[in-house]
Amino acid sequence: MFNLFELMLLMGCGLIGLLFWQLRQISEGAEFHARRLCQQRRLQMLNVARIKARLGKIPGNGIGWHTEYQIEFSTDGLNSLTATLEFLGNRLKDTKLPFYPEPEWQDAPQSRGRVGMGGCGGGSCGPKTGCKTNCK
């Protein structure tokens, strides 16, 4: 049947396959978290890439992967910003986002002119025009 060398070689290939399969599972989870993060914050996701992966001790789970993923996103379709997701095993440990302008602030209309002097909301409503307001 198998001699010891062939058995060890087969077990080594199986271990490499298992480690690759675990990394793929974590990568799919990272892409899911990245898409959800971008949807919640109204960002355009551009790219997700693994930047670090190492085997190590995970508290409460034994030995597992400590991985970091880099997300590139855009707030307006012109610029590109980078965020980082950190995983311990299959669980998201930390999210690091840079400061960025909120997308809806850029689309808001700009105010022009000056504030009126009558009423509590400004404009033309006031005591001289006969408008009744509940301002105090």
C-alpha cells in the first residue's frame, strides 16, 4: 500500500489544502464585511485585498489565521481611500477607516445671500407683515 514517505507526503498536501481552504473562507467573509461597510456608509467599494496572513494563537480558539485586508473605496467616484479590516480566525476584530468627506454633504445645495430679519425662521414672515408665528 503506502510507505511512510508517501503517507507523510499525502498528509502534507492535505494540510496545505486545508490551510488554503481556511484562507478562502476568511477572504469571502472579508469581502462580505467590506461590502456591508460600504453599503451602510454609502461608499463605492473599489477593491479588497489581503495584505497580511500569518498562523498564530487565537485566544479561545487555539491556532488559526491572523489576517488583514485592505479595502479601497471612493466617496465621490473620483478619489480613492483605503481602510483596513483585521480578522482573528473567521471573526472581524477591528475596522480602521480614514477620515473622509460624507457623500451627502458634497451633494447638498450651497446657501447664498443673507438671513432675513423677521420671524423666528427668517424670511418675510414677521410682526410687520401680519404673519403669526409661535416664536419666543
